[in-house]
Amino acid sequence: MAKATKTGQFIYIVQAILEPSKCKIGKTDNPERRLKEYNSITGKSKDNHYAYLFVAQVSDMAQMEKAITERFRILREEKSREIYFYNHELFRQYVDYIKKSPWFVQEVFIKQTAPKIITKIVKRTTPTLKERGLTRKELLQKAQKVDDDEFYTLYEDLEKEVACYDKRIWRNKVVFCNCDDPVGGDETRTSAFALYFINHFKDFGLKKLICTHYSGEVDLFNAGASGYIFTKYGFNELDVKKESPKGYTGAFEDPLSIKILNDEADIVCTNPPFSRAIDYWKLIIGSGKQFLIVSAITNSINTAFIPYFKNKTVWAGHNRIDHFLNPKRQLVEASGHWYCNLTIKNRAKLEHLKIIPLKDIPDAEKSYDDNKTLLVSNCYIPSDYKKPFAVSARPILNGVLECGYEIVADKRYTPYIDGKEKFARVLIQKA
Ligand SMILES: C[S@@+](CC[C@H](N)C(=O)[O-])C[C@H]1O[C@@H](n2cnc3c(N)ncnc32)[C@H](O)[C@@H]1O
């Protein structure tokens, strides 16, 4: 640290190396001395030393510290005075806030973090379907085969979807993100759901945000916290030792997660692991809670999920999801969609449905299979056809079940034409 900035008024952000979910934000007139004090705290293990992430000289450290407390109240640990919740993005927000404040004089130190992901890179690094010589059908089939669950939702996809609902649905609600690590280790893995609800906590008037994440093993000692609770009074780690003495895995199906779901949650919002989608849907829908979740775009033509659409316990959200982040910080093509049981007003995609008399549907978009079942494509829907007919997932996602049509079979429908298997569909009929 430069000599001229050894003493004066400073605001700092410091972190203990073994506590990645927390940082301390405080004021001091001597940063060097303060760091020594942190590192000489009796009983602290040698490995768990503190290091500065950021130090800034300010003109009024008391005012600055007070302003930080007010601005980031929900991120302040409830029981302590200087501990704040930490992840890469929130660190950026803390630093930004300090630098834009009227008391900021100069930056003394900043730890370099990984550069922010620039989503525009997608266009250059992710080839289009045409460039890859793939049809959408082939892409969907490929996506269905993906068994790796480590794909992360983009913040902007969540932002775009939530913007389609009445903001008042969140007021005074407990939001439960049960597959979401709000810390993440690096910014790719930091849950966009956690960040989004932290950032909108006040604006939405949330009562509580609970984020739990899967650690892969039972955590008896709460060594790596698997859950965080945010309220207007601050944040707390889930007290696993007290709540789950036999150990907690952070899994959505862990008894403690199910208890939170049943006893506390009002709205569940996440992108759960694809490989566990069937169990996840069963649990969440069975809980009777409200939800807004991401799942495969083809669910409405898959036997495991069709009954939910048929019984109207689930319907499509507004948007599809075309990209996720992988753990290597790359954007990858995805075939996801939002699903929910929230009230949908003004579904924009109804406009894509072409509900017209059968005779007016172009021949290229209608055919009969070997069972003489009518197949219609490209969102053409016969307005005057009385028997069941087969459609792809798209009309379901575009809201055809809200237009006087219903699913009439519990299983997916696989058409054959001249003995050749065609793309799977679902049977619907005018009510
Ligand atoms: C598709 S990723 C999405 C992560 C995050 N929700 C997001 O949208 O960015 C699903 C996550 O669920 C985690 N996971 C796997 N099994 C789980 C379980 N049983 N309970 C909760 N999460 C699980 C995976 O490790 C993975 O990080």
C-alpha cells in the first residue's frame, strides 16, 4: 500500500480465505494495522488468513459505512455488524457503490476477479443450427440426451421471464430456490436466481428468500453451508446442525429441503437438474406451492409430464431458453422452457397459433398417419375438427390449451406414416 495512503479514512472489504460466502466491510484509519488485527485473532487457524479484496480512501468513513449498511441491509449477516454476503457479482456491486458515492476519494487496492462474461461472444463462438448442419428436431433430440446437470441459467433469461408476470405476485412472499448456490465459487456457477431475487428483494417486497444447493454429500458440520436465508433484517446461513442433526445434503429431496418447501415456501423458482426432472416435478407440483421453473422444451409431449398439462396443474411460461452457461464459462445451446402455475395474462405467443377451418390448413401442414389420426404442424389448429388430432410441443407452449382445446391421452403419441416413425406428439381435441 502506498505510503501516502497508509493512514487517513478508509473503507475496506476483507475476506477470510476459508469463508468464501462472506466478506467483512468496515472502516479504518489504518488498513495495514487492521489487517494485522484480523490475522492475529486468537484461535484462528493459520490457513484461514484474511486478505483485502478492496480498499478505498474516503472523505467520511463513518457516513460511507452507514450508507453501505442501509443500501445492502439484506446482505448483512443478521447477528454480526460487519459481515456481508459475498459472491463475485455482489463484490462488484459493493465496489461500484463505494466508488460512485460522494465520499469516494481514491482506490487503494482491488483484487482482480475474473472478467465478466460477455454474452455477445455467443454469436461468434456458438454456431447457428444452419452452420452446424442441424435441424431443430435433431437439436431437440440431442438435448434430450444431455445427462450433465451442470448448466446454469442466464440472468437475462430470468429477468425476461419474470418481467412477464404481475409484480404483485411476489409481495410478502417466501421465495424458495432449491437448486441454487448463491455463492458459486465463480460467477458462472453463482445462481442467477439467487442474484436476481437478492437484487429485487426490496422492489418486489419479498418476505424471505431461501436458497439451498446440492453439495453431493451429507454435510454434518455445516462446513460448506448448503443454504442461505435472506430477509429484510439480513442474511443467515441455514443452521444445519440444529435443523437437520443427521446431516443435510442440500438436495431438493432432502427432508430439510422438503420441510422448507412445505412449511415456508410460497413460490419455488429455479432451474432444477435435468436428470431429476421427473422427481422434481412430482415433488413441487405435489406440494401445491406456486412455482416458476425451467425444464426441457419437449416436456409437454413426454409421457412423464403429459398428465400435468392434461390436468392443468402446469402450463407453459412465456419464454423458451436457448442458451445456458456451462462450467467452463461458455454459452451453450439449450432447449429449455419456462413452466409454471402462476396466472398468465396476455400470453403473447397466442398470436403464433393459426386456428382455422381444416380445409384452409395448407396441405403441407396436415396429414393422416397409419391410424388415420390427423397430424397438424407449424401451429395450425383445425377449428372445426371434432376428433382427437396430434400436435407437437409448440402449440402447447403457445397456449392452445387456453383456447378451448384439451389433451385427451395420458401418453405421448408416436405417429407412423407408411410404417415409418415420425416425430412424437400429443393428442388434443376441441373441448
Ligand atoms: C441445471 S443446473 C441449474 C443450476 C441453477 N439452478 C441455475 O439455474 O443456474 C441444476 C443444478 O442442480 C444441482 N443438483 C443436482 N442434483 C440435485 C439435487 N438432488 N437437489 C438439488 N440440486 C441438485 C446440480 O448440481 C446443478 O448445479
